[in-house]
Amino acid sequence: MGICRLGFLVGFLWFMAMDCMAQSNTHHYNFVLQQAQFTRLCETKTMLTVNGSFPGPTIHARRGDTIYVNVHNEGEYGVTIHWHGVKQPRNPWSDGPENITQCPIQPGKNFTYEVILSNEEGTLWWHAHSDWSRATVHGAIVISPARGTTYPFPAPHAEQTIILGSWFKDDLKAIIDDALAAGSEPAISNSLTINGQPGDLYPCSAAMLNMDPIFQGSGSSIVIWRGTRAGAWTRFSL
Ligand SMILES: [Cu+2]
């Protein structure tokens, strides 16, 4: 093989390597498990959160990307985080089930998860995987199509993530500990939540924050739905 042809081959391989690198990206997040106070149903409670928010922060990535999440546990007991729906072939060490693929992250310690996306696309979620801590420690993973590709349906006018949850007035750990000690069913939740709020039918429920409008239809028949208060969607026409 002549030098010229070898040079062409090396150049071609370099170009292919650069092209592959351009297709996928890495993302870095810091999750701090910490206690925070929240008021719902007219009562204030202290509960475990990520970065003091409920629901927790949304992770944004593209198909094929890799996400590194450094979880710092400033809580009172060991916790793991699971990346629900991410297949992670040959990477179970970052899957998260407590005492199955890893020991819980102890208070005062941290652990960096390597979340490898393959063919996942759409909205998944992450959640704590230790007892009932997942009720307050969870959030969305929004995975957009890879760069240069399109949605498997007409591109949406806008996107809005809706997270459904449960609200317990009492301390979650106390509820499950009591049920296990008594051998009885744990108490049921006091309300359901949409993006962290119980809704207008419950007392002391605030407006949903950061709710962008939802667009529906196309052309001259577009309808915009805007979440003005929890449980209340107001219709605006263009
Ligand atoms: Cu899960």
C-alpha cells in the first residue's frame, strides 16, 4: 500500500471518528440528596429531595448520549438512584437497585452514575430505589432524537413534561417502618399530584410553576392549553 493510499485511509478513519464523536454527547449533573421543607394540603413537612426540588430536576439528553450524574448524599440514610427505562447493556453497575447492583450511597458519601443511552428516545424517569424514598426523589429524563434525525412523528410545536405523583402528609420512612413492624398495609397517600401540586380541589394548592403552554392542532386551528393552576387547564385560541 503506497504512502498516499495509507494517508487517505488514516484521514478517512479520522473523519469517521470525528463524525461519530459529533453524533453523541456527554452531560454532567450534580444531584444533592438533601432534606427540604414543603407545604401541601396546608401542612409543612420535611422530606428528602434532589437539589431541594419536588419533583426533582429534569435531565435533558439526546439519543445515544451518555449522562454522568454525581449523587451526593446529604440525607440521613443510604439511598440509590435508578434510571427507569434506560437499558444500559453491560453497564449494570450504574442501574441503581439498592443491594442488587450496588450498595446504598451512605450519608456524607457520593457516587457518580454513568447512564449510557442506546436506542431510548422519548421521556423516561429517574427515581430513588430505597424503600419509599422514590415518592419524593424522582424526576424526568427527556431524550430528544439524535442530532440530524427527526421525531418518529411530526415535530411537536412545544413540549411539556407532566409528572404524576402521590403526596403523603406523614413521614414516608415512618409509614413504611410502622407497616413492616405491624405486618399491616401501609397508609395510603393523602392526594395525587401533577408536577408536585395536588390541584384546585385540595386546600392550600398553589399554581403550577413553569408550566409552558401546550400547543394542539396545526395551521389556523392551533389551540393552546395553558396550565394556570394545578388541575386547571385554560384554553387559548390563536
Ligand atoms: Cu423504576
